[in-house]
Amino acid sequence: MRMSPASLPRRVTAEFTGTAALVAVIVGSGIRADSLSQDIGVRLIANAAASAIGLGLLIALLGPLSGAHFNPVVTLSEWWDRRRKQDGREVLAYVAAQVAGALSGALLAEAMFGRAPGSWSTEPRAALHLLLGEAVATAGLVLVVRGLRHIGRPQLAPVAVAGYIGAAIWFTSSGSFANPAATVGRSLTDSFTGIAPASVPAYAAAQLLGMLLGMGLAGVLYGTDGAPAEPRKAPARRTG
């Protein structure tokens, strides 16, 4: 049975809840991994696995309500295709809910581990190679999201998007934040997954650049009409 379209308040609530839960998973798993091992590789494996699994579950659970963006980059790139039909106030509501959710999720994770909520991160992440990694991570995320829609396979998003983020945490130098809202939230934790507040603007700029690159690449690969791509039919064989 298909669900009827959710009202805007329900969709915004889903975006707040999903983003808060996602950031709580990212930050909380980082704190847990930090307390259990001094091996940075082990910590990264634990954090990447928890983040990917949590993201996949949240997309599966909340996708039917709000689309499970949990990320201003995804919201903005999706809005661009529907900008003539979609009210800009909906975009603002989504982004506000995502930022508020990210802040709440980081504070919740800190509180769950008995840490004083609201401690700013001291981890600088403004080096040029990290910003390049963040742009690449975000471009790939946008390409995955848009590609799934263009090929008519959006139902694969829980696995595909989660799998991509889990991989990108490893193959990019930045650790694949790929999410301006989560980046803001992660500035409130001085732990394994934190980012110093001074580095947030540069990371957000790299993410927006990555969004544009991902949209451009998706346009080159799939076209710009927003419709699912149809496979080319093989020419009929002559039998006579």
C-alpha cells in the first residue's frame, strides 16, 4: 500500500528527526570508537560502518515521508530540477530543519556519553587537500542520488547512498562530511568526528562546489530534463 503524500510539517519533522539521528550516529560512534581503541584505522572502520548502516536505515524509514535528504546539498540539488514548481519556502524549511537537527544530534551524542554538551571542536580541517577531498565526496554523493533517479532506481537509495558514504569516508582525505548541516553540527563535538568552527565555512564552500560539480556531471551523463533515462533498444535483426 502506497502512503499518501505527507504534509509539509510532517516532512520537515522527518528531516529534523533524520538529520538529528544521523549526526548522533556519526558523533556517538566516533566517541565510542575513540574510547575503545587507540588505533586510528580501527576507529575509522567502526565509525564508517556505523555511519553507513545508520544512514541506510534512516533513508529506508523516512524516505517515504520527506525523501530523506538530511542534507542541504541534496535538498538544493533536488530543488533545482523542480524550481518552477516547488515553493522556495519548502526548501528553506527543509534546510532549517536539517541544521537544527544536526545541532541537536551532536548535543545528544555528547550527552549520551556523559560529556559536557556544547564543547567546540579543536580539530582544524581547512587544508587545501582536505577541501579537495570534500568537494569530491560531495560531487559523488550528488551523482549517486541524481543517477539513481535518472535510471529509475530510487528504491536502491538506502543501499547505494549508504554504501557510497561508507566508501567515501575511506577514499577521500576529508572523511566525507559531504553535508553542510552535519558539518555545522560536528563543530559542537571535540571528538574523533569533530571539525573546528573556523574550518566550517571552507568545508561548506567545498561542499557547495562539489554539489555543482556533481549536478554538472549528472547532466552530462544522463541529460538535464530530470526524467529517468531509457535504455537504448538494440536494432531489430533482419530475418529475411
